[in-house]
Amino acid sequence: MNALFPDLVVNGETVPSARIAAETQNHDGPKGKPGIAWRKAANAMAVRTLLLQEARKRGVQAQVQEIAPSRFETEEEALVRGLLDEAVVVSAPSAASVRAEWEKDPLRFRTPPLWEVSHILVACDPRDEEARRQAHARAVDLTGQALGNPNGFAKLAARESDCGSKSTGGALGQQSPGDTVPEFEAALRQLTEGGITGEPILTRYGWHIIKLDAVAIGAVLPFDAVKQKISDAMEKASWARAAKDFVQTLVASAEISGADLRPVSPRRADHEKHHH
């Protein structure tokens, strides 16, 4: 890889290419164009290196915290968090701006919907490419059968599904947001009542053909019930903007080679779109 990509040097500190290679798994790029994921990873590592340099310069002392049950931050993550806590300070939005945000569209704020759902599962281990491909072919065939005869969905599920719910014709009962895996829920949100997914949906369990039997849209909540949630979301958004500005000020005064951290102006984005 090294011959293709220049060394990443941030304020005189060279970032080992092995670290950039490890970071590429967190970035996507078109198939057959590894350079795009590498460039994104180099940019991410450049920002992280800048933040760590600044944290050390300021003598930030950060305690490693538990971020999930028995999962702890790395020393570096703790330093970056400590730096941002110190450098990025935003105030809570005013009551008037929270109310204005709510008034834009009060119908956005509802109690969670309830979905009555059935599905057919074609089980496979998604990490096994061959098994995934074979299961997909079967799932596509079953999708065609389900769409061709929506009223026969329960019978088809009882005969073909690899899920224990086959004994109830594929019925999973009532589901709320967060009850199912994210890919399954995302597909549910696209369906209208009585609808069936046109393409099989892949989750860690395999391929699903999903039918939305019924939906109860949540009730609209009064302002008092949602004002804290709106305030928190607004504060989070302004913190994210301030953090981005802080990073840009570090970038502006840094010497960086092997990464491109210029802010993307609309004109530049457009230019790049047409040249890649």
C-alpha cells in the first residue's frame, strides 16, 4: 500500500501506515477502489493525531471510562474526550428556541408506533459468502411467492420459514421501535399496512421476507412531554457544530501531508464529484 499512498505526517509526527490500514475497516469505498477508503482513513487518523497532540499540549488528564458493560475506552479515546470536554463548551438552548423548534412540526413528536408483524426467515450465517448467496436465491424465490399471493403469507411462512414463529404462520406479534434488529426495523418503517418487502432483508440471522400486518401510529405528545428531549437534541447538535469548528481551527494551523482536510465547500464538492 505504501508505494501508492504518501506517508501521513501531522506536525512532524509520522502516523504508521499499519494504523491507517487498521482504520480503513471503519470506512467504505466503492468495490475495487481501495484508495477511497484509505484516503478517508488517513483523514480520520490525521484528525485523531491532531486532537491527541492538542490534548498533550494542554496537559489534559482523562480517566478511562466504561462505555458499555465491561467495554472501556482506550487511553487515546479518553484523552480526546477530555480535550473536547474542555475546549468545546455550548450553552443550553433558550426556552423560546426550543418552543420554536417544536412549533415547526408538533406532529413529529409521538409515542412509539406499534407494528403487528409477520416474517419468513431464510436462516444463514451472513459472514459465509456461499451460504449467504444460496439463502438469498431461496429468499428471492419466496419473496416472489409472497408478493404473488399476499393472503397466503401465513401458509407460506408455516411451510418455509426457519424461525420458530412458523408455528404461528410467521407472526411475531406486536413490535415497538428497538424490539428488533436495526435492519429489520428500518425495513418495517418503509412498509405500509399490508405491505410485503420487495427485496429480502439481511440481518445477522439471515434473510427475511417481512409483512406489516397492521400498524398503530403513536399519539401526538404535548409540548411539555417533549421539550427536554428537543432541548437535549438541539444542544447535542450545537456541540457537534462547535466541535467541528474546533477541529477546523486545529487543521488551519497544522502542517499536514498525506491527508486532505480542507473544508469541503459546495463548489469543491461539486468539482470532485465530476472528476472521480
